[in-house]
Amino acid sequence: MNGKKAKRLRKKGKGLLVAWLHSLLPNEEDKKEITIDNIESYLSDQTHIYANRKFLLSAYSLKWIYKRVKRNPDLTFEQLQKDLEQEQKVFDMIQNNIYDL
């Protein structure tokens, strides 16, 4: 991937993270404080989690969102929410099947 495309995708990814954080905050004044320029200070320092004897990329970290945007450059916040709900349903179904055995 060339540098211009990578830069465009990173910028879009940061925009999606800002939209996600804005969706969590109830107060309009707090939403004005979070911008693309200072998004890193509001995110967790832990970028990975350990689950099922594997290190996995933590959801809503910068690298995680970059990977999502790279897979689908036309990704919107609403599409991201739908995808996550779908993945959660599949994960829950798999977990239930494991415990039923």
C-alpha cells in the first residue's frame, strides 16, 4: 500500500474512533474535547488482550480500527456497529455450543 493511501485510511480510522467515543458520551461539551488530534490520550494503553490462550488485538484500539478500515475503506460507524453486533452473536453462539457439550 502506498503512503498516501495509508495516511488516508489512518485518518478515516481516527475519525471512526472519535465517532465511537462521541457515541459513549452523553454531554455535548465533553464531545467537543475529543478530536482527531488528541484521540490517543483517550484510548487505553493496552492494545492486546489474552483470551483462549492467545494474544488478541483489543477492540477499538488504533491498530484494530486501522485493520478494519483497511479491509473495508468505505466503512462507516453504523456499518461497524452492525458488524460488531453480528460478530458478538456468532461468538455467543459458539460459546453456548462449547458449554453444552
